[in-house]
Amino acid sequence: MAEILIKNVAKKFETYQALSDINLTISDREFMVLLGASGCGKTTLLRIIAGLETATSGEVWIGGKRIDHLPPKDRGIAMVFQNYAVFPHMTVFENIGFGLRMQKQPESVVQERVKRTASLMHIEQLLDRYSGELSGGQRQRVAVARALAMEPDVILMDEPLSNLDALLRLEMRAELKGVLAESETTAIYVTHDQVEAMSLADRISVMNRGEIVQAATPMEVYRNPAAEFVAGFIGNPPMNFVVADRSENNQWRVAGEYYPGPKSDADQIHFAIRPEDVVIADAGLDARVRLVEPLGAHLHVTCDVGGRMFRAVLDSGLEVKAGDHLKLQPQLDRIRWFDKNTTKALEV
Amino acid sequence: MSTSLSNTSTVRAGRWVYGASVALLCAWVLVPIYLLLVNTLSSPAAVSGFPKSFVPEFDTGSLEFFASFGGMINALLNSIYVAAITMVLSILIGAPAGYALSRFEFKGKELFRLLILLTRAFPLPLLALPLTVMFIQVGLDDTILGLALVHTTLAIPFAVLITFSLFSGIPVELEEASWTLGCTRLTGFRYVVLPLILPGITASAIFAFVISWNEVFAAAVLTIENRTLTAFLLQNLDTSPLHLKFAGGFILVVPALVFIFAVRKYLFAMWGIANR
């Protein structure tokens, strides 16, 4: 059992508040992705869990044991680094077996586990090589195998795929997901790549400015973003926002149309819709087309709605050109509303 | 047409200047060493005669004279002892400082780096007299250890700067990875950092050895009976005939040259960092 509990963790570097009051529970065997732009504190949080950084305040528990005062080696974790950190003076075999040898495991266990994890990561033919003789992708495999060979309670990964080229990244992503699902370890994975986060995670914690804005399943984060930041960060193109003016009976006027929305005292709130959740119809949001990008499968159309940029993903068979006036009808159950001031989601 | 023509001639002239400069610089360094070699391996008559021959006679008389000269072997041994102690001390003190500079952020770090360099700003003659007085008071005068301490202070700045650049060249993630794989700071250093840095440490140690080997002023002031080779030769060559001066110089220069040549790669790395 390796449930991870993060309680009121905060980190301050001199005058810079890197993390403020982080609370997060990660259940046993869960794959948690920390997602955010660079500088949001996601790597700092991971390093605090690993013990490479000390929190200014707060507690970290793994498997029912408080571990924030322990050195990294006593926390039951293994880590995969962004730049792999494969030891250059050791062969692949020695790298993978390094942790086991440090634990003074019998040689038979070392041999067995190194060979098993190496074959799991498809690098059994490279065991005698040095890191200088490996490609980036192979080094990444060694780094993952080295972490897995420890059979840790928790495996921590800091943007492990970001140094690989696009094609290899896709391949490794799928492979990682399979290997980790089988290994039954709890995993925390840091990335700034939303697609990676969506495809790997059981749950995503979206972070911004040292805070967790939302922690939920990928679909929940995508469909019901808790704040405008999440809505704008996830999805490509991101969610559209249009200013909505209050009308009678919880009706809100959005770009010339009326839609039922939340109860709110505010005069203006934000109406939000995903680009793929609109269709061209006889009635809907007034849109003037500015740019059309045919991408084969879809048509990305950038329009002007209520004086704001609005992107729509439309059927590629449509004939739309710049300057056209369109009526875009949103799918009613996909409309979301956000408070203009707090930027938090509003319940309907 | 004319532009391309002038371009080629400019390039050609540039190459010529470049080649000439390289040749000049090489000659600047190599000619004295070569003359030293020629005169060392010539008979006394040829050394003081004229015109000079630029081909050595391979007369080992001068060198043989030195080998049998009274106190010479003793001075040589002294030099080796002093240099060896200097080497060990400067690495033992310098390498941890280099590690701290490269891995930790602390207040006054820049000032510390500056102070390290400033230790070389004081001319040794200025320090030698008070040092001698102090050494006499504590009984370190005319001892190998006393001289080694002075040489260590001369060598430490280089030891710190070289090891600082070496440690900085090792990604901190390697160490962090070792900690997550069951190492403490100490074992991580032992199994990951040390094997990677060992060649550089060796080079830095040899450099400290050479600094001590070549140092003459402190050696001459601080020792009387237990002279090192440099101080011994300085004292005796002053009144020696020319051919022995050449041979003595040769004996001093060659080991230093060989050592420096062996560690040149790491010394360049040090200047790379120091220039930043």
C-alpha cells in the first residue's frame, strides 16, 4: 500500500513563493500527473516528495508513514529524471543494478531483476554498453528500468519524455503506460504537455502559480474545468470565452443569443464552450470568420464573437471562408459558465 | 571578379599571418628549452666556446657531475617530499572547497571566490619574512612540513578553481539519482562523483606538485639545511661555471614540463571557468 498524502505543503525560495498550501491525496497504484506551465511549481512539488528539496512547511506521507524528514533513500521512491541521469561510468547493467547493490541485495537477485526489467524495457541487448554509446531513447529506457528495478512503492517522473523527438515520445508514452500499469506502483508524473497528461493519467492535477487548481480525471478536467485557467490550458485549441450579460430568469445574453445559465448577482459572467461543441445553424452566436485552417480531418475556424477571438472546430466538408458571417450553435449541455472576477466555474 | 580576387588574397594573407604567429609563439617557448637541452648535453668547452653548435654533442658530463654532487640527492628528495605533502594537502583542502562552490549556494560565495584569487595578489617576498619569524617561533623553520605549508597556500587557489570546474562539469542530477537509489551524500559521492572526477583530481594534484617543485623564493628563505632542489641549485649555481648552470636549469625544467604536459587538458578547463 503506497497512498501518498500531501498536507499543507508550502515552499518559499528566498522571497519567491514556489508552492502555497498544497493538499493532495494520491491513492495506491494511481497514476497522477502534475500538469502546468513551466514555473508553476510542479517539479518543486515532485522534488519535495522525492526528498531532493525540503518544504518550508507541511507534511508528506507515503503508505501511512510520515516521510518528509527522511533522506530520499529511505522513502521507498525511485525517480526518473528529465535528462535521464544515467551514470556515464557504468554499463547499462551496472546502472540498472546500482540501487539493488546499494541495498546490498544478493547477487542472484540483482542478476534476476536487472534482466527482467531490462527485457521489460526492451534493452536486454544493451546491458554491456555505456551511456555514451546509447541514443536518447535508449538512455530513457535505462533510466526507467533503473527505477523499476528498485520495485519502489512510488515512482516519480520529471518530464521523462520531453527530451525525446516527437515520434519516439509517442512510442515511449504508450509503453510507459503499459509497463507502469503492470508494475502496480503508485506513479507521479510531471509534465507540461497536456496531451501526455490526458493520455497517461488516472487523475490530473492542474497547477498554476504554486497552487493546484483542479485535481480530477482527465475527462472531468476537460469537460468540467474548475477555473478558467484549466479551461484555457487544456484542449487544443483551448476553450472559448464570451462575455455574457444578465437578463431575466437566469437567462444570459451571449453575442445576440439567450442561454439559460447560473444564478448570479453579477451583471456580467463568462460563457464558455469547447471549439468542437459548436455547429453551424440558422440561429446561434454571431460570428465573423477571420481565418480558416483546413487540417484534413477538421476545419479550424477562427472567428470574432462578441468582440473576442473564438475558435471552432468544424466539419472539414464545409465551405467557409474569411469574411463570412456564421451562426454558431453551441451544444447546450456542454456550455460552462465562469465568474468574471474569481474565474471559478459557476454551477447551473 | 575583383571582389572574389581580393577575398582570396585577404584569406591567404590572413592564413600567412596566422601561421607566422603560431610559429613565433612556438619558437618563443621552444627555442630556450632547446638551447637549454643543447647546452646541457654539451661539453664545458662547447658551452663557453663560439660559434655555437645547434646540435647536442650528447656529452653527459655535466649531468653526471650533478648526480655525484654532495647534497644533490638529498635536495632532490626534499623537493619530492615537500611537493608530495603540498599535493596531498592542497587536494584535501581545495577539493571540498571546490565541491562546496559548485554545489551549494551560500552568502558571500562570490566574495569567497575573489578572496581565493586574491591570495595570489600578495608577493611572496612580502610574506616570507614574517612567515620565517613565525616559523622560528613555532619551530617549523627549516623543516619540510613548514615549507610544504607555504607551498600549499600557493597551490590551494588553483586546486579550488580546478576542482570547482570539475565538479561543475558533473550534472547534479547524477548525484540526486544516486540518492534516490539508496545512497547517502557520502556514498553517492564515493560511487558516482569520485569515479567521474578522479582523472581531474589527479591532474589538479600534479599541478600542485609542480607549483611546489618550481617554487624557489620561499624555499630559499625558509630552509637552510633541508634545501629543496630549487633552493639548492640557486645557492650553488650562482658560483658555478656556465655549463653546470645549464645542466641545473635542465634538471629543474624537465619534470615540470612533463607534468604540465600530462595535465594540460584540465588546466585549460580551469581557465575556461576562471575567464567567465
